[in-house]
Amino acid sequence: MEVHKKITIGVCVMEKKVFSAPMRQILDRLQAFGEFEVIHFGDKVILEDPVEKWPICDCLIAFYSSGYPLEKAESYATLRKPFLVNELEPQHLLHDRRKVYEQLEKYGIPVPRYALVNREVPYQELDYFIEEEDFVEVHGNRFWKPFVEKPVHGDDHSIMIYYPSSAGGGMKELFRKVGNRSSEFHPDVRRVRREGSYIYEEFMPTGGTDVKVYTVGPEYAHAEARKSPVVDGVVMRNPDGKEVRYPVLLTPNEKQMAREVCIAFRQAVCGFDLLRCEGRSYVCDVNGWSFVKNSYKYYDDAACVLRKMFLEAKAPHLSSAIPPILPWKVNEPVQPTEGLTRQGSGLGTFGQSEELRCVIAVMRHGDRTPKQKVKLKVTEEKLLNLMLKYNGGRPRAETKLKSAVQLQDLLDATRILVPRSRPGRESDSEAEDFEHAEKLRQVKAVLEEGGHFSGIYRKVQLKPLKWVKVTKSTGDEEERPVEALMVLKYGGVLTHAGRKQAEELGRYFRNNMYPGEGTGLLRLHSTYRHDLKIYSSDEGRVQMSAAAFAKGLLDLEGQLTPILVSLVSKDSSMLDGLDNASIEMEEAKARLNEIIKSGSKMIHSNGSSDCPWMADGVGLPPNASELLPKLVKLTKKVTEQVRQLAKDEDEDLAETNPYDVIPPYDQAKALGKTNIDVDRIAAGLPCGSEGFLLMYARWRKLERDLYNERKERFDITQIPDVYDSCKYDLLHNAHLNLEGLDELFKVAQLLADGVIPNEYGINPKQKLKIGSKIARRLLGKLLIDLRNTREEAISVAELKSSQDQVSKSTKTEKEDKDYPPKLFIKADDTRRSSTTSDISMDQDDDDDKETQYRLDPKYANVKTPERHVRTRLYFTSESHIHSLMNVLRYCNLDESLQGEDSLVCHSALERLYKTKELDYMSYIVLRMFENTAVALEDPKRFRIELTFSRGADLSPLEKNDSEASSLHQEHTLPIMGPERLQEVGSYLTLEKMEKMIRPFAMPAEDFPPPSTPAGFTGYFAKSASVLERLVNLWPFHKNANSNGK
């Protein structure tokens, strides 16, 4: 065969199917590779011409759909012997649900418990079939309602579910989607059908979602979840009218099932349905040829896998390595936001014999709106009753209101309480009443913002302050609260920029943190050698950052909510809260106040020119006390301008009530956006959901809290908030042209850069103490991650060396001749080939010989089947990033570790001392490498690399160049690349890392026992079946080729 001759691909499929969007997309991509010629047979040829006249081709895509002559296609395949993507004969099985289940069972693939009722003629009475009110019994096998009844014919989609009388009885009919419905409930139908043959099976409670799996060859499976028709039969559609589905990750076990389905039915391209129920998975339907809809990522993957399949079948001498840029992407415009993450100097290269084993990252959330608080004392009966309603009637207990129902209750109460007009009473307390009414209006305005509640972003605390004793009718005394403090926290919502930053950073991690450039992680992930867990604190902005990051990391599509639900675990005890260090932090703030007041007489008691960071209150500008009045003056200037804007926005409202009208804004819609609302900006409105009235409330509160005129006292704890508001408005509201804002930003930045790091401890020893209290649980979890990775790596290494022993002793001549196995092997020996490499599996082998199965890399389409990477991502807030960093850099100051070197080198300590802020999306990364060239017990076997990034780069706000103006249009700051925390060439062993961190970490035994997650855990228990499990874990296929990473 000449090199230039193209491989011909015959498409022998009904035209209706050829012109479906996915089929066209994938065939176009295959042609773009330039190695193939696609020949469409067309309906006329297929239906009318004899097979001898059909075009001749190298590879054939042929599958049944209604009206298709399957036998005719079979005789063509026998005549011309093309390579078949999906074999034809097994397609007959797919028309009969009985045969499908039989085939699945033959291959050991789990199916729901079921029984067959076969009738020769309609309504035939069968002695083995009994029906009672709440069950049916087939051959003594009893199925209690709810059970499922399926016609045996695969093309009959009328499936019924019968419900128990205790739940009201009735039947639900499921059918192919018609418009917006996929099922119908019939309350009066109690008896099962008798007109045909049916399968009865147990109803599996899946929590309302179905998983559809699409294979392309036995090594590739894409899975999507969709709302189950069982719930209410309403098909969830997105704004384009397409059914809402979202990609899900399959467990190693499910990936093995996908592989087995592919092989059992000899269909490379095959769709099937999975039910996930109580931690186990079952296959309940196999559909044969089907493609994913509307996923460009999947079209790319499918085209690459099919290309590889065709080349290996018909041109094995050609390389099937995937080109670095896919041919159909060559002219695609590069996404302009790709440059959001800067390259850093921090990622070291790793040695030849080193394998990456673990990536642990702790990161701060992305750009958010300013966090805000309204505090007011309430005595209103309605609000006090509300507090009692939700705290279980305990008069001294505080209440948190977060759910939509609770917040709606509060809004109803506040609407009644907000006075219609301004208080007209003349009295000394008029100012206070006025203030109280204003605050209630603000609470009402905040609760009304966004049109509906998403509890992620607003929460209210009610704390009782005063009580009285009242006598009940029974004569008993009881306490009743008469005054409470209401604290409404709002704002702090992840902005469109925050989502974009997180997604970009996920993409950067994918391309830079893992071996194998870009495709490396996805390849690890799709071949189940990547064990990923993502944890987030309870805060909405943190959860959404985690979901957006996951979207970029795994190249997912679609909305963040489903990604959040399926991939992110909340762990607030580990990633939220400062309660356990509040006393020390208060001390630090008090000491900070003294230092600022004492002006230039700053105490450099224990700092040296060599280690300036050892002093107290380091980082504070020496003229801090002079900067404070300037800060107050500039804050007033900005606040006054915003007041004017708020007043101009609606002159005629100024007389009545500034909080009544809020521009309508749908927060749910905003959640999905990663670009700015251009119309709002063009209309001169503030960015996001904030109207001028709330913007004014935000600045007025800062002005009021920063300086108490009556007491002539500055509150330095307000400095971070002023800085926060400045930074937000400079980035998002530059179009409002607030005069003096950039000057205020500079002053606030100088002060905040001094204040914020010192709030976590005024000197390194105090920083270590506070840091270890806040991050104790997280530190403990990081040590557990590292330890588990080490144990797993050692198990694999020991297993590999025992395998090598086995392979030496069992090598046969047959193995030396490298026969490339076919894609599909004959049915009778498929089981054997798919679970063993050429070592025989005689049934009478006793158990201890089971350990002879081993992974033969010749079958694994993977260069390094022993490569497996654990990724653990922890999303949290600023406090945990500061705390973790303080423990890492100052751990050697602890009494127990005196004389040890810091984990962070001197030059990095200096850089950290100059890094004032750990901004949005700042992160700390620990990567653990295994050096396979040294002995298992050698401390140098495991090396830790520490890097950090200070997060968003503020320079565009500080400069006025072209980059700055383009970022202003996008409202998004780039993220700084990673920087090293160790000297180049230094070697931090896992042993040293553990020794230095252990004193500050929560001991492993104090952690609750983990529920076994689907992933690698459990695969490395040292038992006789380890090898078999390992073999089942990795996909097998022809000899490893160059794109096996």
C-alpha cells in the first residue's frame, strides 16, 4: 500500500442518522486529519442496490436504525471484509431486552434483579406468574412495588413503574421524550399489563438522576447525568431548548463496566444506561451506536479515538500519535483570556527517574464583591418571635437564618416593620429612630435584591441580648428575650471576574502542574489513574470558585451548579472559621493599634537587618498615624460623590425612601456569567447587582465606622474593608469616574498591607501560634494526604517488583512474538483476554496462584500504567491561606524544633516579607515526587516541592498602560504564576516535611473515619486479589504507543 493512499471509511447508515449533528461533526473532524476519505452509501444504495454494487471501503461504519436492512449489511461485510467499527451480527441482540440482559450477565456486568414473563399469545395465563395488590411473583421470585415493567422488545419504549398502595398506588408510564414530557402518571392503574412478554425488575432509587455512558472503543467512555424521567416527567431544558445534561466522572468500577459492555456486544461506539444506587452501579439498557450531543470536547475525543482505531486496523505502520494542535483547531481564534495566568518561575522540572505522585493545592476564592454587614439592635416582637421560631424556642440561643424559607420569613416581618414615612415624632431619640428605620430599610433592600433567595449569599444572625421573666398561665416562670442583636451579612459574591479567574487557573494547573503537557492530566483522568477530590468551605464564593476551577481543570462544559453538586465536597470544619484563635487575634489587633499610635517609634526589638521580618508589626508604614486622617478625608470625598449619584438616580425618591426601588437584577442568571453586563456599564450603572443606593450604603458605612467624630477615634479594623471597597470600585466601577478613588486606593493599600498580615500575629512566633490554631485541621488533612500517597506508592512499587519476578519466570516464546491483538476478540475467549495477559487462567488454579495475573503493558494503551496521581484541592478564604503560609515559614521557631532549618529558604522568606498581600486566587501547592531509582526505604524516595502564588496581580490597577486598559474592559486581573519556596536544587524529603508540620497538625486519629470514596482507595490493600484488581483498573488495548502518557 502506498503511503499517500487515503484510508476509505464507508458510512453505511440511514441518511437520517448521517445528517445528525454529532455524526457530521465527527466525520468532518476525521476528514480534517487528511488521512481518510469518507464515502456515504446513501439510502437508495442501501435499500435498492445489491451488495455487490455497494462501494468498496477499508473501514465500515454500519448500524441499525428503523428500516435498516441489517442482514444485507452483514452479507456485504462477509463479501468485502472491511474493518467494522461496530460488528453487525451482535446488533440483533440489541432488539431484545432479554438477550441484552443475558449477554450482560454472561460477562459479569451487574444488572438490576429481574425476572422474565414470556407469553406465546396475548393474555396467556401462566401458572408461574402471580399478581397481588403490592407485588408480583415470577417462578417464586417476588417483586414488591415499586417495580419496573419493560416490554421485551428493545424498540418498544413504553416502560411502566407500579407504586405501592402505602404511597397511594398508581402507575407511571415512561416513554420517549415528547416535547417537554418523558413520563405520565396514572393514579388509577394498579394491575400490570398482560398483552405481551415483559421483564419485571426492582425499582432502583437513584436520587433523581440517570447516567448515560457513551463509549468510543473499550478505552474511552464519556458519561452524562440527566434528570431522571421518574421524578416528574418534565424534561429540564436549557435556554436553547436542549435537554440539560452534565458530564460526570465514572468510578474505576464503572469504567471497567463500560469496557466490558463494549466488548460483550462488540460495539466500539456504544451507548448504555447506568443506575447508581446506594453506592453500586447497574446497567439497565444498552442502545448500541450513539453519540453525545452538543459537546465539542467529546467530538474532538471521538474523532481522535476513531482515527487511532482505523490507522491501527489498516495502516499500522503510520503513527497514530495525536498532532499537538488538532487540524480543525488550527485557524481557531485563540481565546483572549488565556493569558490570565502568568507563567511563574516556581515549577521545577523533575528528574528522569521521578514520577509525580501527588498535587495538593490550598487556594483562596476568586474576585468578589465587598463583604458587608448591617448590625442593629431589635426589640420588635415580630423579630424576637422569629428568632425563637428558628432556635427551637430557647430564649438564650442565637439563630442563623440562611435558607430561602427563613429569609422569606424575615423579609415579610421587615416589610411590615419598615415605616412607610420617615418618623415624624420630635424627641431626643429621633436621630436614633431614624437610624434604626434606615437600617431596617437596608435589611429589606438587601433581602429584596436579586428577586429570589439563594441562601449561598445572604445570612442573618440573631443573638439575644436582654431577657425578662414572665409568668405563664400555669404559674411557672419563663424567660423571654426582649432585645436582640441582628447581624445581616451580605455581599462577598463571586463576580464574573472571579469565575473567569478560577476557570483560567484550573486550565493553567491542567497544562502546567502535571506531566504530559496539557493533555497529560485529561489523559490520566480518562484512564482512571487520577484520583481527584475537591473540598470547599461553606461560603458561596468559595464553593463557586471550586466549581469554576474544576471546570477549567477537567475541561468540562456548561453551568457551575451541577459541577458543584457532583464534584465539590463541603468541609467547613476544616476550611471555615477563626473561632479557635479569636482571643489571640484580638490581642494582635490591640497591639497593632498601639504600634500605629506610637508613630515612628516602631519597636524593632528582635528584627535584624538580615531578617527584618522578625520584628513586631513589620510591614506597617512608619507614617501610619499620619496616613489615617488622609484615609478618612478621601473616604468622605468618595462617599459624597456616590451619595450624589444615588440621589440623581431618582431625584423624586429622595423625599420618600431611598431603599424602596432597586433595579431588577436576576442573581441566578448572573451566576452563570463569566463576562460583564455590558448594558449596565453602558447605562452608567454600577457593575453587578449593586444599585447606587446599596453602593452608597456601603461607602457611608465605611465613612461612619472608620472614624468616630464624637470620640475622635480611628478604628483600624476598618482599614481592610476600605481597601476592599476601593479595589472593587477601581476594577469594576472605573466607568463611574469617582474622583480621588485612585489616591484613596494608594493610601488604603499602604495601610492594609501593614494591617492585614499583622492581624494574624504581630511577629513570627505569634503568627505561628495563630496559624497553627486556625489551620490545625487542614494541616492534619495534608499530612494524611501525603501519607496515603506514600503508602499507595509503596504498595504499587512492591507489587511491580513481585510482578517483575513473576514475568521473568513465566516468559514464553509465544510472548516474545509480539502479536498485536485485534480490537475485538471472539466471544469465547474475550473474558480471558480482557483480564489477563498471556498467562493462562486455568479454572483449577488455586487461589495463591491468582497473584500471577499481571498487567502487560503490551495490552495497555498507556506508557506508564503504574503512573497514578492523587490531587487534593482545598478552597478557602484569606485567613486559612495566611495561617498555612505562616506555619510553613515559621514552624522551626517552635521550641520542639529548635535548630531545624525552616521549610522555606532564606530568599523565599525575603520575598514573602515583601509580598504584602495574598490576594484573590492566591494558592500554596505541595507536589510530591517519587524517585523510583532509589530504594524504597531511602528518605530520598519521596521529595516535596513547595510553591506559592500571591494571586491576582494588582499592577494593572497601579499602572496606566495598554494592558491595564484591556483588563479594565474585562474587569479581570491576571493571576501571578507560582514562585518557589525552596532553593533551586534543594531536596525536601517527605520525612522532614512531616517532622516539621506534625507538632501543629491535628493527629490523624482525631479525624472522623472517612467513607470510602470511589477512586484509588481500596485498590492497594495487600491481598491476594490485588493484582487482579490492578489489571481491571487499567484499560487494555494494543501495544503502547507514543501518545500514552
